[in-house]
Amino acid sequence: MQDLVLEPQSSSFSLSQMDSKGKVHFNLSPAELVEYALARKEGQLTSTGAFMADTGKFTGRSPKDRYVVMDDLTRDAVWWGEVNIPVTEDHFDRLFSKMTTFLDGKELFVRDAFAGADQDHRLNLRVINTWAWHNLFCANMFLRPSSKELENFVHDFTIICAPEFEADPQTDGVKNPNFAILNLSKRIILIGGTGYAGEMKKGIFSVLNFILPYQKNVLSMHCSANVGSDGDTAIFFGLSGTGKTTLSADPNRHLIGDDEHGWTEDSVFNFEGGCYAKVIDLTREKEPEIFDAIKFGAVVENTRFKPGTREVDYSNHEVTENTRTAYPIHHIANAIEPSIAGVPKNIFFLTADAFGVIPPISRLNKSQAMYHFISGYTAKVAGTEMGVTEPKLTFSACFGAAFLPLHPTKYAELFGEKMEKNEVNVWLINTGWTGGPYGVGSRMKLSYTRAMISAALEGKLDFAPMHSDPTFGFEVPKICPNVPAEVLNPRNTWSNPQAYDKQAKELAQAFIKNFEKYKDFASSDILLGAPKAD
């Protein structure tokens, strides 16, 4: 495979290429950006001082409109398909020319920033926005250089985001007017036709997922991370609805970051300078850290006020279920800056198993950890998504398939190497159902889940008696402090154990079927982690 390391160098784009006759604002403060956004009627202030804006037609990412330029660098390296859709160099160049012509004369907001708290592995970014609040979003989500660091700043990557600009599918090589295109050779990301700010953050995450696994053996991860007072780092992987944000936000531990991290030879570091959290049904009682972080400088997206007030009604989902907030990490009282800590001692895979099969806590060996890392399993239940009326199996490779330019086995093999070298415990946590499937059983008590995670973090399960799960092969503790013993074995919680056995086999078969698309690329070590479906 071609060497994928991108050495530091300037992006192939500069503002002078647009010869802009409009106003270009560089590195404005949050207060200045809020003033511009208000003057331009991009949104309103909430009662806590946060800036509230709508993202327009798109209230989430549009994965089928995300493209990667196919060229000599990417042709044999990228995992092409539904996740990474190719676009030609010619189509990119044509669209780039049209887009920069469109921006000529426009008022622009430009921000220089870092991605990566570890100085040896960071990217220097330049973000160009047509919306002031988008630039505020980037000021929150990316790392903020000091004034001295800005003096000689040279950007490695450029993001150009213009929601007002739309592509022509007939001539521009894309399916729809909205698009997000990564050009890894020219170090440019083009985003147009969508106002969803998360496209910028995830675009850079995809870039880091391309270069870091081959740059000094750094594993890029879609996860949250925290660290205890003794320096013990914990990592939490999990898809939406599994409790990743809730369980990693521990008042007794320090937050490293909530979404994107790198694992080096001797550290775990945050890619970002802020948090991008869902706020649907947010309350201070449920999520005090997030609730109190939404103050001046923060952004809230697609929310609505309580009638006659400027108080946000977080229960309102008339625009979308995907209401969000973006705030700098220092808005979280127990966050550490710089956002970097030692290598992990414990890793948690979180799943909301709606079939009541997965034990509430299990310890995985290396093969099982790699297999389940690639699988990225959870289940969606009724009400979580339009059209979902019964439990729906969901697999997302490496708990973030939408952001993986390389084949998932590349990340899994590196994960296994680091797990083995650092003697890391990997735990699978079921935050879903017990006593039967969704509709029959009940959701696992949060207090039990917290107790199990605490026991794992404190080493109380290291020498606990275990039994082997007959279908998946996990080691399952027989006892855990503050958790009833009968809860630990899911089969014992079902009124009909034979019905449990049948459901377990069906879930195992679903895992195996999902893994079919990876098995030709997977090592024998990974394949040893598969469940038994016979």
C-alpha cells in the first residue's frame, strides 16, 4: 500500500485565489462572532446567553452526499463503497472553481485552528465560512491557537463551507445540490448546500482517520474518554442511544473529550476543543454538566423557545430529534486542558441490546475485542427514528463506519495490537434490555450500569469469578458490587430460558451475517472472536 503519511505543508488553497472583494474577518472572538451573527439575523440569543440557530433543510449529516476524490493517493487506499463515494479530480476542480467564484465578493469569516491536542499529531486548519455562527461553531469545536501560535500559522487543511452554494448534479459529478467532498491530496474539504455544522467537524475527523493510523501508529477513534485522579484513562465506544455521553460524564473523573480521540504509543488525546452534544429532552437533573455548559459562547441548533420566553424548550422536537449544542470544552468544569492523558487501562464497548441477550457486563479477549470493534453493534427501538416500530439491529464498523476512509480491519488490527501491548481490559456493557426483549423485558437500571463500570475501573472485577457465555464466549462476572447476582447472567432473567437460547442464536447469526463483508480482509485472529450460531 502507498505510504499515507502526510507531512506538514501548506494546503493547496489560499484566500488570494478568490481575490475577494468582500469583507474577510480573521479569527474573531466569540463575542464578535455573536455580534455579527445577530446583526445578520442568523439566529437569536437564549436566556443563558447561548446563540440559537437553525441549520435549514438539513438537520443532520447527509452520508450519501459525502464524497472522496479518487486520485493516485486514495485509489488503492480508501475503502470505496457506500461510505466513501468516489468523485473525479476533474469534477472536484470544476466545483472548486465554481464555488470560489461564488464566494468572490462575499463577506467571509475565517478561522485558523488545530485538530489534535497532541502537538506531534495535530493538523493546522483554516476554516472559511459564509455564516458567522458556523465560524463560532468551529471556534468551539476545534482547538484554539494562542495569539503567539497564530503569528506564524501555516494551515495543512482548508475547509470551505458555503450553505448558500449548491452544486449542479448534471455537471458536477454529485447526486444532489448538497455535498461534502474531501480532497486528501489537495488538502481541501468543500461543503455546500447544507447548513448542518457537523459536516465540518466530521470532515476533519475523516481526514484524521485516513492519515493517523499510518503516522507513528496512532489509532483514531470515535469515542469519549475520561481519566481518574490516579491517571487511569478509560475509553467509551458506543452508537447513539447507548449512553456514551452519560456514562463518560463522571463527576469523579476528568473529561478528556466526548467524541474523537487518538491513541499513541503513550497517550490518548482529544482531536477537538469542544463538545457537540444532543440536547433533546435535556434537563439539569439528567445531564447537569451539559446543561450548565450552554451559556454565552455556546451554540444550540434547531431548538425552540418556551412560549413568551427566551428559555429553550429542550423537549420540543418540531424541527428534529437531532437538536444539538456546541460549546468549548472549558465550559465543562471537570474537563482537562490540554485534553491529553495516558494510555487506557479500561475500554468499554456500549450496546443497547433490545433483544435482551448480551450480558450487562462481559470481559472480552483480544480476538473478541477486535471482532466486536469491527461489528459495532447496537439496536434501535421504536421512537428513536422515523419508521422504526420494532427493534432494529444496527452495526456500524468501529462504532463510526460513516467516518472511516480505510477498511475497518485496518483499525481493528491496530486496536488489537495496542490492546495487547498495553494489557488493556475491554468490557462489553449492555445498557439495553434484561428479562426479555424490548416489549417484554425492562431497560437495564442506570444505577446497575454505573456500579458495573465503577467496579471495572476500580479493579474489583479483575479477580472476580467468571463463567463463559455459551454463545459469544465472553467472560461474564458471577458477582459485582452493588448489582444483584441474578442480573449478571441474562439467561437467568428470562422467564423462559429456552426462549433466551433461541434469541441468542438468532442474534449470533445476525453478527455472522453482518461480518460476511469483512471476513475476506480479516485476520485469523479477528475471526476467532466470532460467536457460535449452531
